[in-house]
Amino acid sequence: MNEETPGPAARRVRLVVAYNGEPFHGFAISAGVSTVAGTLTDALRQITGHAVVLTGAGRTDAGVHGWGQVVTFDLPADREINRDLVRIAKSLNSMLEPHIVIRDAAWVAPDFDARFSALWRHYRYRVLNTPTGNPFEAATSWHVTTPLDLRAMQLASDAFIGEHDFSAFCRRPKLSGPSKDAPEPSMARRVISARWSDAGSGILHFEIRANAFCQQMVRSIVGTLVEVGMHRRRAGEMTGILRSGSRAMAGHIAPPHGLCLMEVGYPT
């Protein structure tokens, strides 16, 4: 089967993708390991007969799940199958289920970009706060046995709303090669909302929406807020941690399997 790079007649496709992050080493393609984007790219090449380049709305880490991940890519319209997105989506699901599922497929404008057109990303973190574990929640929630003070955790969450430098809660990228002498990228992000809720049966949800996130940001915030819920920290410490810019000031990083990219927002 000949593979061709999409030419001038290419049309842009948007997929909404759900995935269980446990079997993958993150979303982005990485040599020598299985990733969500790599697996999806290989399947698209087999189905369409063309090499595609995926752009994702968020680069989730190893073990992190996705419900509303958005990807875009271009397909040439020179083959019948490339004009039938329903057929492509069904073929992808038959190849990739149950770990990866295409929830929606649509043609979009040529200038629509999953990453750069996004206005915000929305993540949810699940905590199971019960004395004993639940095997049916083990893959998608962090089991914390110490009773948590939900009110204190919500009070602490308010400090994150607005635009801040999140250096204290982010893993800085490692620069190498020609980029090693470049200025460090900004860790400034604008958080639109951050809140905790009780979903019942011991499940607590932390919902956070921001224009963008840096690596490990949500998990670092959750780990620190859980320490507040355990009364190991005070809610009023969050502003000082943010201002410090020091990763050593924040709490432990929450495990990846409780985190899920729920939704990505775009202009209407």
C-alpha cells in the first residue's frame, strides 16, 4: 500500500478521542514506546493508506486518561474512504477498542487547530476517600484513606483562580541541543475555575479549567490540596507557594491514574 503525504487537496479532520491511559506512555508520540497518538497514527495509516500528522489539544502524561481529547489532521480527498468519516471512525474503533475510542469525527475549516485554536482545557481528578479500596475505582481514582476536609480543600483552591506563574506546581521542560541556551518557557497560566465536589460513595472530584496547563500542574495542585484536606497544610499557604516559584514548596504529586482530560473549549 503506497503512503502519500497529504497534498493541496487535503481536508482537515477533527476527532474527539477517549482513552484509558494505563497501557500507554502518554499521549504524544515517543520513539520506542506505545503512546496514544502513535497508536492512533498507525491505525489511520492502515485505514486511509496515507501518513498523517496528528495535533492534539493536550499532551497528557503516562497513565493519564482522556475523555474529550481533540486531535486534528489532514486527509487527501483522492480516495473514497477518505471522504467517509463515519466509516473511518468505525474502522478506528474496531481496531483500537477498548483502550481508545473515537467519540466524534467531523470536517473542520483548514485553519482549525486542535492545540492553537483551543480556548481552554478542562481536567477532572478523582479521589476515592474511603477506609478501604474499591477494585472498580482503582484504575481511575486515587485511594486516600485519611478523611479529607472538603471545605478546606475548596477554600485553598480559590487561590489558583486567575493568572499566575505556576512554576511551583510544574515540571520544567528539559532543554537540549540548539534549544538549551534559549530562555526558559513561561509557566504563567490563567485558571478559569477550580473546585471540589462530593460525587457520593466516597468519590471526590477536583475540576479545573484553564487556558493551558504545564506538565504535572494538575497533579501537583491536587497533591498539595489533599495535604490541606489532611490538615497537614493550611489553605492560606497556597498564595505563598505560588509566589515562591519553588517546586520544593508544593506537596507531593498525585498519581496519574486519577486524572482525566474531560473537555476542550473552542470558539463557537
